[in-house]
Amino acid sequence: MKKSILIISALLLALLPQAEAQAQESSLELPLPAVPSELTQPHERAAFIMEHFWDALDFSDTTLGTDSMFVELNFVNFLSLFPHATVEAGEHSMGYLLERAAPNPPFLHLLADYAEKYLGDAGSPMRNEELFILFLEQYLSIGSVTETERLRPESLLSTAKKNRQGTQAADFSYVTREGDKASLYENTAAMLLLVFYDPACPHCSETLDELDKNPLLGKMIEEGSLSVLAVYTEGNQELWDETKMSMPEKWTVGIDASEIVDKAIYDLPAMPVIYLLGSDKTVLLKDPIPAELFDYLTRAESTSM
């Protein structure tokens, strides 16, 4: 399980000769705990490994806070186990790690840095906002964290909780390319794909094209079970006027009329940002990649048949 998803190994050791890299990685990795044979279910085995992942580490070692490669590699290995365990097991094991790390501030701060890098950064392949929220909440519950040290985690937590999955999305107004003013909550489709985009962003163009060409998405739009709202938020009216008619014909295309960016109504770290909303505007998916979106819609379509 662990070896198949060690993303960080390649990132940290790619510049070393192969034999040297393998030896370096092996020396840095904490040994996996032996899983009792009576634990046969994957989630049970993952939970056990997570709980005992750090058993071989001396948390009182004052050099831990300076060994960034060691901390980064093992923390990412630890995070890679979470998708295989229950939410309860994840909460327990994360809390246990931070409780043991608390007396060693330099080590604790490294963990916070890498949690932000891998769980919170929009460009991370391991990005997981719910797990990031869990980390931040438990980190901020540590009494030894000073007021100054709390400032950034508190800001990150506030941002991560904005329009969180399972909550109702914030309403806003926009003007359509036809010149009509409307609001998010006026859309009555069973599901709404909300896309914040920038016409000057090459990655936006690629993603929008992928969405437009997806057969299932097109079918659901035709059937009326899903609608797409694409909103430009950057405020360049001239740019939007020049490009708005090139957007897919069956999408609703608008320009922000609520100062979404200035008022921080939505967190838009890197365009495009995608939300899938239910009929009551509950956030079903927050910023998924297209593959995750298509997988969700495929499962939703199959259960409705």
C-alpha cells in the first residue's frame, strides 16, 4: 500500500543516482508496523498502520525540526494512508501525531508547513481540503501554539471552510452575456456546475474544452438534469466582451456583479475553480479535477436510472 503511492520519493530524490536514491529513501523511511493477522479488512489494516506509523520515532529528538527531508517523506507517506481508512481513524491518528509532536515545536512547525504544501496547495496532487481542515483544527487546539503562530493557520482554516463541501454555497449576482442580471440561487436545475474562469488563462481553456466535449455532461445538459454556469471574476470587461460568445452555446456565461474576489465570497486560488452544486445549492464537489467530476456524475447518473 505504502510503496505504491510514495509521491514524495520522486520529488525529493530525483536528482540522485538511482542506487543512491534508493539507499537514501530506505534510510529515511520509518519502518511500517507489523499488522496483526486478525485485521483482514483494508480499512482496519490502514487504521492500525496510521495509529502506529510514528512509533519508531523519538519525538524528543531536537534535530527533527532541522531534518526537513526526513519529515517531509514520512509525513507524506503517513498522509497517503488516509484514503484507505475511515474518517474516525484519520481523526484519531492525526490527533495522536500532533499530540506527540506538540512538545517539539520545530518538528510541529515542519508538519504544519508540509500539511499546507501537500493538503492545502491548489497545485498539489495530494490536495485534500477536508483533511487539511482536520489538520488545522487539531493543530490550533494545541495549547503551546503561540498567538503569532496561530495567525496563518487560522487564516488558512477560515479560507478552507468557505463554501465547504456539504454546506450551502454563497449566493452572488452576475450579468449574462445576453445582458440580463441574475443570481446563483435563481438557477433551479437539479445540479449546477459552477465554473469560475479567466479567458486569458490557458489552463482554463483546456479545462473548459474538456468539460464541453464530455458526452455525459452534454447528455445531462440536454436532458435538463444539469446546467453549467461559467462566471468571469477578474473585472476586465473588454476582455470578457471579446470572448464571451466563444463559450459553449448551451452554458450560461456571466461576468461577476458581486465583487467575488474583492469581498472574498469564494476562494479562487488558481483558475479555473469548479463547484458542483445540488438543487438547494449544497456543495457536492469543491474544486474537483474533471476526472473526479465525471466519475461523480457517472455514479449519480447510474443511481438515478
